[in-house]
Amino acid sequence: MDIVFWIIISLMFLVGFVGLIYPIIPSVLFIFGGILLYGVFFSFEPFNWFFWTVQGTFVIMLFAADYLANLIGVKKYGGSKAGIWGSTIGLIVGPIIIPIFGLIIGPFAGAVIAEIIVHKKDFPTALKIGFGSVVGFISSVITKGIIQAVMVIYFLFVVL
């Protein structure tokens, strides 16, 4: 039965990493869910206050990384809050409309359209802001991937 439990926990972690690419999936909840399932299936004994503090800090870092990477990417290239919102909406809608390629096209198009409609930016400036949103998204995926990997590695270090 232990093998089945470990498969379920591993699948939770795997879905968490898939959520890096498909932002509609709440990655952090699946990573944290895998940790909690270990406690339910086996024992919460290895998890002391220090473990929960470290993991909680990583969760906060994940949310901050997601927001800040997009914010910095759009702002660095001259974007506004409208560009950030457009990028975020494009990030959610893009993969639904155009699987796989929508991950890049969605935030780009969302930021460009938002800047043109809301702030009447010229097309070349809006394109530059759209590029910034893609840079922000890619930076966010890399940063969150590293944080999630550290969360899982630390979990495995504690329980194995």
C-alpha cells in the first residue's frame, strides 16, 4: 500500500509542476497537498515547526514571485496596470484558445491589446510591453519552478 500512497503523493507534486505551464492549475496547492497527504498516509511526525515555517515561507515566495515577475516584466518595458491585467488575462485565456502556444501568445496579446485600448499606446510601444510580459512570464515559471523543486527536495530530505 505504501507504493500506492507514494504514487499519489508523486502525482500531486507532478500536477504542481504542470501548473507552472498551465497557470489555471494552482501549483502551490498541489505541492502542499502532496505534503499533507504524506502526513495523512504515513505520519505528521517528521514535520516540526521549522519544517512548516520553511514551507510556509516558500508558499509566500511563490505568490510573490508570480506577481513580481509579471509586474517587473511589464513595467520594465513601459507598461501600466492595464498591461499587467491584460497579460494576466491573456495568460489564463491563451492556453485555452491556443493550447501550448497560447502560453506565450496569450500574455503577449493581452498586454498589447490592453495598452492600446486603455492607454492608447502606439503599436510599437505596445509590442515592446507585450514582449516584457512574456519575459515576466518566463522569469516567473523559472523562479517558481526552482522554489517548488526546493520545497519538494526539502520535503524528501525530511521524510527519507
